[in-house]
Amino acid sequence: MRKFSFVWMTLLATGTALAQSKSVQPGAEVTYAFKYNGKDMPDGGIQLIIKGDKARFKPLNAVNKKELQLLDNKAKATYQQISDKDGHLLTFKKAFADYEQAELVPGTDTILGYPCKKAKLVVRSNSIDIWYTNTLPFKGTPVQGYAPGLGLVLRSIRNGNSEYIATKVDLRDVKDEELQWPVAMGQMVDDATYLRQVIENRFTTISIFNQEQISWGNEHHDPAGEQENVTYHYAGGTVILKKVKLPALNAGTVFAEVAQFSNGDAYDRTGSVFMIPKDKKQSFLDGLKNGVSALPVYHEKYRGVTATDDYLPTLELMRFFTPFGVNHYNQKVKIKGYQWADSAVYRQDITELQPRLNGEVWIGVFVGNYDKGGHKVSLRLKYYPGDNDRDTTDKEHWIMPIFNTTNLMEMASQEYGTMFGKDSLEVTVNIPAGLRNLRLRYTSTGHGGWGGGDEFNQKLNEIFVDGNRVYHFIPWRTDCGNFRLLNPSSGNFGNGLSSSDLSRSNWCPGSVTEPVTIPLPDLTPGVHTFKVKIPLGEREGNSFSAWNVSGSLLGEK
């Protein structure tokens, strides 16, 4: 104990000498290393700047520096501060008493020469062991929620694998500008509001469309030309399109997120989020502007569905299916115990397509319908930073959409994907040299909504390259009953099932269809022919089946 008394006496002497200066007071700077499973994680370290009763957390990771975390032992409270994306300051205050309380347990340790007691606590089912010292007149903790006010925590371990341990305790004079205690607290908010802002500040959100109406038969007065950030309406209003400038963010993960609700249409509809490549002489934009006849033809009547030397089809980012009448019909169809959702939200990881989503691009959304109210749709792209333990080596990517039979211009006379009835879908492409990890991103859904239609019958999909079958599967979903509360206007049958419950050819009303990845490790540079073969169901009267299949080749240079 003499050693610690001597240290503190020296510190008191220093404090007395500086008593006349309000800007400098005795304090400490504590540096913590972070380890996971015994491995040092350099970006996870923390510094604790202490001045009297006040302490500020200083993360060494730049990503976490957007948030200011404070501890006030005199007020017995912690403060968290963050700015929203408009620059407004938000603050959440929490009393020490509202945190999980620590229990003193047997066991002591010595860390950096300071004797420490041991305590335990449980936070959200996580077991926390902490070692703290009371031999110094300062209190603080490397994690704000771990026993604030108990003492100076020099070590904490969560679940036996996530560890903060003090590597240095520097007892010194701390200036006001080092502590950086805020002059103003801004708007005081509750914990739910604050946490929402913390999460949103961790990633970048690009809003493409905000509650745009996708419907049929309304007048649209779109501006002339190809203006940026303006919504254009095509195919009678069932396609919305916008030219946007996307940032070249080095994101670890990119999500497309669509929020949709019925604005009058009661039925389940095909939806697609797509990007229009413009690196060839022709593009799908020509068809939207000038009519479907402006697109290259395949097998006499199918327009714009396969790649040619002068044309690339649309790059599908997400395939989704609207539920039966969510929101608009919630109050029109009431069933005791059924709490209908207010909207459908579709999310999909599109990280592997990000290299095509840089700079100036055309992005659109299609929802097939013949209703004047139609649907309301929002689209956002969310860019999340990469994890520190992932390989972030820059790679040059190659992406080429080669077919898409989803008739995005359905309401402007583009043919349904019925070519599988007489023949397969076939496209010839030229693979450049120097590619590795080549693969096909393939999305497939079957349509024909009656008992004999391909929507309700399992059909084998086969993929051939140069006549050799490289992949085959039956696209089928059996989990549609999970989406019942999105489907207020779904028909109910005499046996108790709802139409939205029924299994379908790779889609459910209210869901996203996941693409499959088909590895092509043996594909050499040069010309190759891809073929998609599906046994299309026969017509019955005016009813017919069709398949929406899209495929894009991906590789790394």
C-alpha cells in the first residue's frame, strides 16, 4: 500500500500546485487493449480520459468515433451523444442504478501493480467478469454498461472470450480540451430513439424512391431528356425509373431494401428491382422510351431478353412478390386475432453486384398490375462497412447480365417468358481472358395461377453450357404460410387454407426470391452458349404458364 499512497500523494501535490488553474486538474488516461479469443484486436482498443468525477470514452477505432460516451460519477449517470444526419445533437442519459448491478465474488488480481477485486454481472444473458481497483480516486470502465461507479475497472471479460485489459494507467494533469466534455447536451431522447440513431449512423443509406406510386392508367408528366434524380414512368406507370449518381463506397455489404404496400391493387404481383446497363450500343432504356419494338428480338417475338453483341438485358438486383392487398385492405378484411402488417419490407444482399452500381446508373422498379391505385413503393440502398477480420483486398470485378425473361414492360406488350414451350432459352456470350471465380447468378420463378399452371407445379430447371448440364434443381417454396399476416385480401378456401399459404414455384406472396449461385470453374475464355431448359406446362383455354428467369455472369480479374 505504500507504493499507492506515495503515488497519490505525489498526485495531490501536483493538484495543489495547479489549484489556481481551472482548465487543468489532476486526472488519468487509461489505455485498454481488446482481445478476442486471446488474439489482439488492434482496432478495438479504448482510452478512458478522466478528470475528477468525469470520464470520456475514446475508441481507437475510427468507425466508433461518431458517438460520444461520457461518465459522470458525481451525477451517478452516463451520457451518450450522437448527431443525426442533419447535424442535430441527440443525448441519452442513464443512471448508474439502471444498469445491471455487479456482485462481488471471491478472487483478487494485480493489474499494472494495482490490487483488484473481482465482480460478476449478467448483461443480456452475457456473463461478465470484471476486476476493479479502489486504490485510485478515479472511477471508470472500458465498457459504459459494465458496473459504472464501482471503481476503476482494469479488466473485463465477456463470455470468456471478449476481453478489455488495461495496458497503461497514466496519472497526470488533464486539460479541459482533452476531456472534451460537451458544452450543450442537445435534445434529450429515450433509449429507443437513441439506439435507432446509433445504428443508422453506422452505415450509409441512399434513397432512390420514396413512396412512389406504381399503377396503371394514370397520366404522367415526366420531364424531357434524361434528368438526374427525377422519377420517370413507363409501361403505363408500372415501371418507375431514375438516373442516380451512386457513391464509390468500399462497403463490406450492400443491401437493397424495398418497402411496399397496396394503394388499391388486391393481388399478388411480380416485382423487380433492376439496373439498366448502358455500355453497349442498345439498352433496355431504348425500349422504355420508344416501345418494345426498339429492343433486339429473340425467337421472333421475345424482345430484350438475351444479350447480343450490341445489347445487354437488365441486371436484376432483386425479385420480390407483393402480398395480397397489404395496408389498403387491412380495415376491409378483419379477422379476430389477425394483426395485419402495415407494409411489406423486402431486403436482399446485393454486395456481389456493387461493382455495377457506381457512378451514374439507371435504377428502376417494376410491379405488374392493371390497377389505377396500384402500389406504393420505396427503394433504398444501404452500404455497410466491412468487418475488420475480413479480407478487404481490392479486387476488380466483371459482371455481365446475359438473360432476363421477366417482362418488365408487361403492360406495354412485352411477351411473357413462354419460349420454354417449344425450345430452351439460349444465349451465346464471349468470356474475356483473365477471369477467376466465374459463376452464374440465377433467379427463377414459375407462373400460371391455376391448378394446372406452373405456379403450383414443380418443374425441373436445367442449366447447360456448351451442351453440358452444369446445374439442375426444382425451384419451389414451402414456407409461404409464414407470410399470412401480410395478406389481408388473400382468398380463403373451404379447407381453412388461404391462397397465400400455398406452396409455389420459388415465390411466396410477400417475399423475396433468392438467387442461386452456379460455379463455373472450368469455363475457359472465348465463346460459349448457355441454355436454360424448363418443361413449360400446356395452355388450358385462356390460361398459360410462363417463367421469369434472370442470369448474370460474375467473375474476378
